[in-house]
Amino acid sequence: MSKSTLFTQRGRRRGTYVFSILLAGVLLYSAVRGVEWARVWSILATIQWEYVAIGTGFTCCAYLLRSLRWRILLNAEGSLDVLTVFWANMAGYLGNNFLPARAGELVRSVLISSRSTLTKTYVLTTALSERLMDVIALALAGSLALWVVSPQPHWMAAAARTMALAGLAGVVAAVALPHTDAAWMSLLRRLPLPPVIAKSLTHILEQIFLGLRAFHDWQRFWKFALLTGAVWFSDACATVIGGRALGLHVSFPVAVLLIAGLGFSSAIPATPGFIGIYQFIYVSVLTLFGISRDGALAFSLVSQVMGYLLTLALGCPGFFFLQRSDSVHHLPAELPPAEA
């Protein structure tokens, strides 16, 4: 890679990071504008910790369900135990909360690859495919919730349609691309590339197609779909109970809309931990349904702080546990073919 290309890539990364900071600042200002901070602190002072504990339990359940779901895709080509996938998943969430550009996806992919014979490309493909299915599930859940709430937030309806179309395009690609592998390989062979680069690209494409084929088994797909429903049900329950901890009435459909809004916001450049965006979504959604701006902001602060604490409590042990695993699990990510 030339120096000019390297500088260009660094410049783009810096530009994206600066943009995300500016965007977070604008959204945070919009969320806190007009807020009575004395009222926010008084709401926080009334928090009922027993409800926080129950909501945290539902969130932990959702994390475990996510690990079981990802394991279905990983074990299409591997053999990983639940705890390994859980610890790697939590380390990934820790990375997403404290590193830019959702770097946690790379963190959990590298950890899983280091504990198995699966390549990093295959693992990352399953991780990104999992996120794609989340987008589709949130678009569907958000659309259903919009039918039963009043008033209906028009911006969210438009976002749901856009994300649903993007998700549908992703599903079509996930289904169709593995069936076109021969055409892609033929095209790659025709390109005037150095043999080393051509070989690397061929291997990467093979692993991507292999990762996408994890969804092509119907039994595997339906297990994944059922666990996806259970994940978002648990998250919605945690949101309803979390609102009650602050004396706020958040109905189940509104909780689904809030979660969908947070999910859609992940598509835009964000600072680590989604500071600013998180507050904006809470205030924008909850104030439509009779919750004060002060209450919505207090709820966002409690939810975000508890999310940080939970990912720290589970992500740090997960990261260090997998890093200190014995040599038996530190198999190379790619095994050489057996000699005849």
C-alpha cells in the first residue's frame, strides 16, 4: 500500500470521527435543550433499584440469547461451546461501547477465530449477517408497533421503511450471492492481479460465501429467527421495567419503538457508546407518548450508565478469559491442507 493511499485512508477515518463528534454534539444539544436539570435529578433520586435489578436480569438474558443465536451460525462450520461464544460476544459489546466505528465486531470475531479453526473472514461474515437480520427484525417489529400506538412518529415510519428495504436487499444478497460463487471466481481469475493477491482474494471470497450459506439450512434459520424474537422480547421487557424504576409508564409497543429507533441509529456515524444519539432517540420517541423531556432524559442516562456497567462487568472478564485460554484453543485460524 502506497503512502498516499495510507494517508487518504487515515484522513477519511479522521474525517468520519470528527463528523461523528459534531453530530453527537448537535443531537445532544437538541436532546437537553429546555430540560430542567433539577427535575432530572429529582427523578433520578426516586429510582427503585429492585426494578433496575429485574430489568438488568432481562438484559443479561438477552445477551445470553444473542450468544446462542450467533453460535448457530458459527457451528455451521465449527464446534464452539456456549460460554466461549458468550464471552466473545460480551467482549465485542464492550468494544462497541468504548471504541469507535463499532470495532467490537472485529474484537469478537478475532477472539472466536483464535479459539477455533474458523477463519476471521468467516466469523466476521456471520457477525455482520447477524446484524443484518437484527435490522430486518427491528424494521418488522417497529412496523407492527406503529400500528397500535398513537400518535405515530412519522420520522420513524420513514426510517422503518428505509431500513426494511435495506434489510430486504441484504436478505436477497445473502440468499443469492452463494449461488453465484462460480461467476465471481471466474471474474476474479480474469483480472490482471499478482498471483499472491489473487489467491488471497479468492480465499476471502470463499469464506464470505461460506458464512452466508450458514442461513441456507432451514432448521438453522428457524432456530435463529426464534432466538431473534426472544432477544428483542427480552430487551423490550427490560425497557418497560426500566421505565417503571423511574416511575415512567412505558408500554410494550412504545418500548419496541424505542429499541427500533436505537437500532436504526446504529446506521449513522457515532461516537463510542452512542453518546448524544442515545439521548436524542430517547427524548424524540418517549416525549411523543406523554413522558416529559426531563423523564426521558433521566431514563436515557440510567439506561446508558447501566449498559456501560454491564458490558464492563461481563466484557472485561470475557476478554481476559479468552486471551488467557490455553494453547489447545489457540489453533491457527487457517489450517494447511493435509498432504496426500
